[in-house]
Amino acid sequence: MSSKKHDNIRYANERRRHIPTAFGRDQSREMLERAIFLDRDGVIVEDTGYISSPGELILFPDVIPVLKKLQHFFRLLVVTNQSGVARGYFTEEDLFAIHERVIHMLAINGVGLDAIYYCPHHPQVGNDEYRIECDCRKPKPGLLQLAKEEFNIELDKSFLIGDKDIDIQAGRAIGIKTIRIDRNDSEPKDESGADYIINTFSEVSSIIRI
């Protein structure tokens, strides 16, 4: 990566996260100690498979009004499994570009992310450094734990929003309230023990009252 890109995204090899510094982040949020943990695909952008380029991203419009309100009271932290790296579908460089686009798409709509944490590993797939049994791949809570430590998050005042069992399991493992979103089922079902189950992101406002 060029030094210019490092100005916008801090990256550590074994502690994988993107922390945006561009797009005029709201300094009033710097002291927030509670968070909304968000899965990426299926929650804030459409899950179209293994997204391998920024142009494939489709933002769900219903996330914007909700996150615009919540960002004044919670840090917004994306936690996402991206085993497409391990599978060879795209590189970490590609993933940086994709996440820059996610950050930008939200920012131009008035929403500022605090960080994106991702796991590029898979325990059975790949033949290089990415084929490992890691602590960051959900349903393990490693990404959430890292975010907690880096931002001093109070977990008992925080929420996780995900669309899969592994998201909810990760949230439960670390002890935060969980919201399961299923946009494709009029009567969403959950066997992972989510605290709340919803069909649309707009319903988050009736659960997280500010």
C-alpha cells in the first residue's frame, strides 16, 4: 500500500481493521464508550456473494436514517468475515478498496463509521497464511473483543446487528444484546438465541431507543 493510503486507513498485519480518518468525522463522538456492532453483507450492503470489487456494493437505503441518529450516541463498528481472501477470490488490497467504498457510501449520506474489523481467514480453505484456525472468525468473538479494547467499549450498553447465526453467536459469546435481521422472511426465525428479530433495519429504532 502507498503511504497516501496509510494516511486514510491504519492497518496492522495481525490486528486487521480499517479506521477511517477522512470525510470529516464528528469529533464529538470520540469519547463514546458504547457501540453498535454491524455485520457488513446482508446488514448494511446487499449480500450478493463474495463481493470482490467496490462496484459490486449495493447499500441498503434503510440503514441511513437509523445510523444517522445512532451515531451521536454509539460508535459504529463493522465486524465482518471475509474468507474470500483465504479462498483466493480477492486480495486484501481489493478488500481495502471495497471498504474504502463502504466508508465513502455511508459518509456521503451523513454516516461516519468508526472502524471496520475483518477476518480474512478460513480453517479449511487456502494454502498460505490465511488457512488457519483463528480467533477472529465469527462465531468466535475475537473481532468484537479487539474493538472493545481499542475503543474502550462498555458491552452491557452495546448491541450487535447481524443476519446469520454466527453473528448472533459472536455477540452472545462476548455478552452483548443481539439483533437478528432477516430481510427475506416475513416471519424471521432464529435458532441462535438473538434477543430481537426484525425484517427491516428501520425496526432497529424501536429496539434501540435514544
